Amino acid sequence: MADYRNLIGGKLVPAADGKTMNSVNPATGEVWTTIPASGPKDAEAAVAAAQEAFPHWSAMPALGRAYFLRKVSELFAQHAEELARLETRDNGRILRDTLKKDLPGMSHLWQLAAGQCLDAVKGDTVILGPDALGMTRREPYGVAVCIIPWNSPISTFSAKAAFALAAGNTVIVKPAEQASVSVLRLGELLAEVFPPGVLNIVSGMGEDVGDALVRHRGVGKISLTGSTVTGQAITRASADSLKPMTFELGGKSPNIVFPDADLEAAAQGITVNSIFTGNAGQVCVAGSRILIHRSIWDEVLERTQRIAESLILDEPLDLATTMGPIVSAGQYERVVSYLEVAEKEGAELVFGGRTGAEVVPHLPGGYWVSPTLYTTGDNGLRICQEEIFGPVAVAIPFDTDEEALAIANDSPYGLAAGLWTRDLGRAHRFIRDLRSGTVWVNTFRQMPPGLPFGGVKDSGYGHDSVLAYTREKAAIIQI
Ligand code: NAD
């Protein structure tokens, strides 16, 4: 039996056919624990449990649901250290981030979702004439399947499950095969909080248990945070049952530095706040294309290099560490392959490009890649167009605002963009004209609750919120 278990119908259970899979510590490359490798039978059991729990959970007054969500918030506060350490060991995201940023943020997020339970039951009234009244009511979809990636499991779990539950859905969460442990541990804790079947968690491969869940006709809503390829696969697999979807997918976000910017703030913003720290660039909104005005080109590159080379790559559980490893052997090989692509494409290496034991000699089995920056004048290169999902950025020069905008928008993705300028008019023009879900001005990678977070083009559509987990019904009443 695996060290961790699924949560189905309020019970902690192994995969139905007993299969397990390893979880690897990416800092060392060593197997450190085992998780259930669930399949279609587990998907079936989870959907049945969620369907059974739905009538009671959805009929509960909004304030009743809020009571449960507040309990989750308290639980996050009580178990913050344990959950942060598990997640860091499992996916390499540095403890500095999991402990100091993610976990405190999750307590607040579940409180926020508790406060929004009432929004999910509000409707409109429309006077249609002296003797007729129209009204709307919001209803949950039923069973919501939330599929999450490995880079911030607890945060992504919360951003979906908290709002889906607040809206009255019952939920099945499918964590990523590379990093499920923090979410499975959370399942052990939450088994004590929710009535059986309200929240279910099943780990396993995407093409196995994930595919079975998205095809299931008993599922009413799907929310995925993951890659564009997975979004496309899920769309195809669920086509027969026409399920509503929320897709938060990949990105290749531009970070644009103008000559009037505070250049030190910009250098911080394009390095540690964007791509080189925390998750080692494995961040959907990573500013992986740095567009720099030609007049400040050398200065920005020098400042960027100084900051990047001051980062401490080491054991992620050490609070002094400022950048962690790549999550898995597969992802490491993918990132390394892009270093070869960059060389073949003739991009110029400014700094970095070191891998494995060259980076952290005392952790030789870990999946390490040093912060790496290339330059090129050609935004058409593969390293400018494809999501690498590692600490590898490319800088591109520009001369005019029009050119910067054209390069920024020349991407299949449209998740986020950053601007560094003191010119308010320019900031507003770029906010208007950039084709992306979020635009940051003189800051980067802030995703405060209360603002939508999602993408356009290949970065997906929709965003997680309490209303995204409801549909509207109309009623017309003749008096
Ligand atoms: P992934 O797409 O490989 O996997 C994401 C999840 O989907 C996993 O749980 C996986 O098991 C599941 N999955 C895979 N194939 C499936 C299938 N056929 N049916 C059902 N489920 C399936 O992504 P990843 O490698 O875990 O994460 C990295 C990707 O996620 C990057 O592209 C990144 O940009 C994106 N991401 C986006 C956001 C955002 O909010 N926009 C946030 C974090 C990560």
C-alpha cells in the first residue's frame, strides 16, 4: 500500500487495484514516498461519492457551507509548517515561499471563499411589466473536477476547491503525478472537516484517472490548471458530454523595460519576482521574454546578471535558499533540451546554462539548472515562442513602443505581461493593447484575490471564482 491514500466518500483508501507510484525529491533525485496510482475504478468511486453528497451539500444554506470553509482556513493556519515542508520536499518549491507566502495566503483565501458563499445564491429580479416578473437563480453544476499542476499544489487546490465548494458543488481534486503529497496529506486533515463525499482527492496519472474523470457523464464542471496540450486533450475527451470548463494554461509572458523606468526595480522585477527564484522558473506567468529598450540594454542586462548570480541554489528546505530545482527528471530533460535548442538557434548566452552537479555539487542527483539568460533579435525563435517552464529567459531589444507591442503580442500565449515605465499614458495604452489576461505595471507576479486571473489565446479561458462554479437559471412569473 502507498504511504499516502486517496480521499473518497470520507474514507482514506488505496487505489482500487492497489497500484502505487513513487514521489521523488527533486533536490536529490531520490524516491522519498509513495502515492496511489489511481485509475478508472477510482474515478468511478469518487464521482459516485460526490454525486451522493451533492443534494445535501447544495441544499445547505450558504452560511452553513461558510462554516465548513472557515474550518479549513483554521486548519491551514494550524498545519502550515507541516504542509509547507511536505510540499517543498515533494516539488522543490523553496520553503521560503511555501511557508512564508503560500500557506498564510491559503488561510486568507478560504476565509474569503467562506465570505463569498452568499454571492453564489444571489440572483436578479427584473420587472417585466405590471403583471410579470423575471428572476434568476444561481445553481451549482453538481460534481466539479479540479485538475491541478505540480508547481504550487496547495495554492492551486485552494483556488479551485474553495470556490467550487462555496458555490455548493461537491468536488474531486486530481493532483499532478509529480507532486501530490501535500494535497493527499491535506485530504487526511479534511476528512475530519467535510461530510463524506463533499471533497474527494484521487492521485494518479493524467491520461489514466484524469481522463476517466473528465469523460464521466456524472461530472458537471471541469477546471484545469495545466499545460495547453492537456487543455486540448481534455476538450477532446469531454466533447461528447459538453462540460463547461475553466482553463488556466501555459504562458510566454513578456516583461517590457522602457528607458524611463526605475531600472533597479525593473531588474528585480524581471529576475527574482518573475522567473529565477521560487519555483526555478516553473511558473505559468514567468516573464520568460524580457523586452529591453536598446538605449538601456547593457545596463539592464548587467543589473539582471548581478541579481541572478546572487541567488542561492541549494536544499529547498533551507530557509536561506532562494532558488530550487526542477520538479522531475522529465521536466529537467525538457529544460536542458531547450539549452541545446538555444545554442542551435544561435541565441547568445549572457549567463547561466549550467546543469546538474555543476550547479549544486553536494546534491549531485538533483535536477538543477542555473538561472540562464540568452539574447536574440528574433522573437520567432523556438526559445521565444515555446514555454520552457524553467529558469531560462531570453532578452530581445526594441527601439519604439510600437515595436515592443508587436513583439509582446507575437506569441501563441496570452497569460500575463509586465511593463516598467513611469509614463502613465504609455502604461494605459499597453494595458489596452496587450493581448493578455493580466498586465502588471512596475510590479510583476502579483495575483491578489478579488481580481480575475486567467488568459487569452493558448493560455486558456475563464478563471476560478465562486461565480465560475455556478450557472444561471431564469424564471418568468405571470402574476
Ligand atoms: P500538465 O498539463 O502536464 O498537467 C496538469 C494536470 O493535468 C496534472 O494533474 C495531470 O495529471 C493532468 N492531466 C494531464 N493529462 C491529462 C488528461 N489527458 N486528462 C486529464 N488530466 C490530465 O501540466 P504540469 O506539467 O503539471 O504543469 C505545468 C503547466 O501548467 C505549464 O504549462 C504551466 O504554464 C501551467 N500552469 C498554468 C497556471 C495558470 O494558472 N495559468 C498555473 C500553474 C501552471
